[in-house]
Amino acid sequence: EPEVTQTPSHQVTQMGQEVILRCVPISNHLYFYWYRQILGQKVEFLVSFYNNEISEKSEIFDDQFSVERPDGSNFTLKIRSTKLEDSAMYFCASSAAGFYNEQFFGPGTRLTVL
Amino acid sequence: QQQVKQSPQSLIVQKGGISIINCAYENTAFDYFPWYQQFPGKGPALLIAIRPDVSEKKEGRFTISFNKSAKQFSLHIMDSQPGDSATYFCAATSAGNKLTFGGGTRVLVKP
């Protein structure tokens, strides 16, 4: 069964460092998302991406964040200068179409900022 | 107005019992309400979903009840099994784009 994969499963970084979280969405999917979940809190939407551009972003997704689909298979989330409060589980999701189609989630990357 | 409130935060039920999780929303533009199930170390997986033009949807042991006027919806897990032990998230979306999640309910089914 096709699935969304994410690497690494756990990333530890120092405050101020750049991190890149990687995702491989399901191959025929067209819509891509990043969500995050701070420990003990709800899953929060960060950004959606379609046709090689951001279609929507939340207030959390500030200038420190960027997304890219560099090669037609990977979908990356970059945090330019990490803060302590960026520590969270980051989930990538993809869907075949934007409207009412199931979003399939990856297993997540746990980011720890020290 | 974008919030989805979920209760309870945790739930313990005996095998064979009924688990009930409730969610409430404020944004009347929400038009699709999925429930996700998450096991430890895994991402959320879609369990069942409903649109507001129906009041109930059943798939196997899982039923969503939807009350549009009260802006509430709930998940019922009938004949709960130990394998149902997981965290359940309600969510809502408008036009099928970003999901707004509830806070999650950790369900433990005791054998």
C-alpha cells in the first residue's frame, strides 16, 4: 500500500541552526501539507502546497519557514534558524486532490531544538 | 472561530464497551468532518468522515453523529477492542483544504 515517508524520524539541533525535514508523498498525489504537533498539544496546520507553490499558510509559517518540491518526488520543510519553541513532531501529508480527498499522513519527524 | 474543541482528553473503557468522543466547532464554513486514529509512532490515519448534509454515518463499529444546529459531532466506537487503543482526533475543514484538529482523545480499552 502506498504511504507517505518522512526522514529523519528524529532530528536534534542547536538553537539557531537550519534544519531540513524531508518527505516523500504518495506518487500520484498533487496536494502536499505540513502540520506540526507540539508535545501534548493539538495537530496544527502549517502550509499547503499545490502546483509548485504555496496555496495556504498559517500564522505559524513565518519567514523562518520555507517549503520546496525540489525534484518531483521529495517535499521539504526548511526552518532557517530554529528556536526552542520549534521543538515538535512535524507531519507531512499528501492528497490526490484538494477537495474532500483523504489526506494521508507520514509517521512524522520529531524535531528537538536544544 | 477556527477552533475545534474535543472531549474528553482521555478515556478508559472495558472491552466490549462503547467509547464516545465529542467535538464542537464554531466556524459555520466547515463542511467536512473527518476523524483520525493515531497509534504511537505513526501519523494520523483517516478513520471515518462525514459531511453536514447527513446526521449519522456508520462504518463497521465506528459511527459519527452530527448535529449541525448545535455545531457538534461525535464518534462512537461500539464493542471496543484492545486494538482500538489509540489517540483519536476530530478535525474539520472548509472546501477540503487545511485540517483544523481537535486536541485529541487517548482511548485505552482494557481487556
